[in-house]
Amino acid sequence: MHVTGLQCVHCSRTYSTEEVDYFCPACGYHEGILDVLYDYEAARQELNAETLAGNREFAMWRYLPLLPVARRELIPHLQVGWTPLYETEKLAAELGTARCWVKDEGRNPTASFKDRASAVGVVKALEKKVAEITCASTGNAASSLAGFAAALGIPATIFVPARAPEAKVAQLLVYGARVFSVQGTYDEAWELCMKASAEFGWYNRNCAVNPYLIEGKKTVSLELAEQFARLKPGSFPDWVAVSVGDGCTIGGVWKGLKEMHQLGILPRLPRILGVQAEGCQPLVTAWREQRGLIACEARTLADSIAVGHPRNFAKGMRAITESGGAFIAVSDEEILESITILARKAGVFGEPAGVAGVAGVKRAVAAGIISRKESAALIMTGNGLKDILSAIRAAGRAVTIKPGIEEVREAICATAAG
Ligand SMILES: *Cc1c(COP(=O)(O)O)cnc(C)c1O
């Protein structure tokens, strides 16, 4: 393991990994988010173009020299990462970009991007020898943690807001987690989970306070960089678009890109497009008005990004300012429309937060933020089966008929006329 320490993003103090587990004790968990530091020279000896070319492990663990995992034997058996990257011309034409790729993170074991973080979280819990693990989640981090805890036999207690979609809650119950549906918002569930973790000594998988989880999330970018290098050495899209809730995903995306750039595998850094929902856009507002965070209410059907108080504001903001990118907000109507656009143009079925990036790129092209000569990669963060009600709202219901061929003929005429 090449981790050299932890650094507070607020006060820049550094700590050893034995000193602290979660956040900077001087700044507290609202601001004292920690970043994991590495010895990149040492990592480069083990992770470079040559070693990657010969590496036959097609999962996120192929980047182990850049992960905070000391004991390889604790890695769960579930296959995470090395998700497909599709180029889609029809989607590019629809969105107005020169070229367009979709990275389908719905293909992970519990069907969302969160698996990259949970996989690291459970290993760290075992390394710390804690008996139980917990998280608060809008849904996907919860179902993901439940799956990985089940795979390793660690009991998990999970706090979800009452509004979490049924499919996600069903998923966690099936995996055997103890689930508390909190009568309140995600932000309230989150605070309750923090208290319970401290009270009962459970390992805390909340991404913003646990610095190691973002390390798992960054592997999506390590992969993106390598996948593009394999397609055509030296190539990479101008933009990477991803939806933003707490800001951990986008923070991880940016860190991974910077690391691949530093290792010489990524020729140049792209700009990042962070996409939020109009009904919950605290990062967009703070970026546009150049001020600090003001928490807001969360009014959007995209439950995975319905986060009024983003816990990783600092890392989320840094991804956009450092990359010269942009934040953009899209309406729930645009998000619903993007479910069918992505499915019909690219054959990929996403949940609302998963497809928000599609709506974001479309808007960014219309607004002149992304030019028509530029290319974009979209990180599709969650599978569409996670939220069936939104899918039905986007695509409608089936035509009901009696089992006769005449009925079919009439129905075809009726639908063609309508
Ligand atoms: C969690 C999640 C996001 C946003 O990630 P943050 O780290 O909260 O910004 C986006 N899409 C899906 C499907 C998610 O589950």
C-alpha cells in the first residue's frame, strides 16, 4: 500500500492513517473532509502503461497500487468495475456533440456506481476489525453496502429517507441488512447515522466523512483513461459529465483523472460537467454566485441526487474549478426525457440520477458551454430498474388487448393514428 497519510481539504493539516479514521478533528466533519495521499513514485513502479498492458484482472482492483487497501486477501469476491464504455453516434447527434461515449456503471454487482466505494469500505471495516458497518443513503449507497456486507458476512445497519424508491429498499432487505426508514429527509437520516455510528461503534461508510470511499469511486476515471488509451493512444474526450449529489462521485472522478495524468497515461485533462436537478442545486448556485454553501430543500424526482446539504462540497467544487468545467442544472422533465433518450439512442437504461448527465450535456451544448466540435463521455451512474415509477412516468404504460390477431391489427391502426 502506497498511502502516505491523510490531508484535510480545509486546513491542509496532515495526519497518519493510524491517527484518524474519518475527518479532521480540528475542523469537524462539516468541513474537515480528508484526502488520501500517496507516494506516486512508488505507485508508478507497479502501475504504468506496461504493467497495465499485462494485467489480466479486469476489475477495479487492477489499480490496487492507487488504492488504500493493505490486505489483498480481504477483497470481496463480487466483480466491481471494468464496466463497458460505448461510443454512440446516435446519442452524439441527439445531444449535439461531435462524439459521445457512455460508461455504463449500472453493470456493477448491485447496479450502481456506489459499488466502487462500498468495495473499499468493507475492506477497510475488516482491516479495522469492526463488528458492524453502517451508512445513510438516498438508496444506492445503502443497497450497495448491503450487498458487499452480505458478501463478506459483516452485519450492516442502514438509514434511508422515507422517500427512497421501493426497489432500492427491497434490495437492501434481500441482502439481509437491518434497515431504518427515517421519517425525514436524507440529510436527517445522515445526521442520525453519524450519531448511531459514534454511539454503537459501527464502521461508517458515509462517503464524505470516510476518506477511503472516494478512492474507490476514482477508479471509474482510472478505467476511463485506460479504456480510451486502448481505443486510441493519446485520445480522450473534451468533457466528462456526471450527476452530483453529495459531491463525492465528481470528486472521485476528478482525482482519478489527475492521477492518470500524473502517471502519464492520460495525455491531457478534460473539463468536468457537474449536473444537478433544478429543484436541488446547491453546488450550481454556489459556483455561479461564487460563494460558500447554502443548504436548500431537495425537490426532484432524481432521488440519488436529492441532497440539500452536500457533504462533500469542497471536493465537488474543486473538480469544476480545477478542470475549468461547469455546473449545470436540469429540470425533472428533462431528466425523465433523458431516460428514454439514452435507452432509445444508446440502448442503456438508467435511473433518473443516472441519466441526468445526458440532460446536462444537451443543455450545456444549447447554452454554448460545450461546443459542437467537442466530445463528451457520460458516466451513467445507476441502472433504470432501480426506480420503476420514474421509468413508467417517462415511457408510459403498455397497450392492453385481448388475445386475438384482429385486436392486434386494430391496436396497430389506433396507435399509428394516435
Ligand atoms: C450517489 C449517486 C450519485 C451522486 O453521487 P454523490 O457522491 O452523492 O455526488 C449520482 N447518481 C447515482 C445513481 C447515485 O447513486
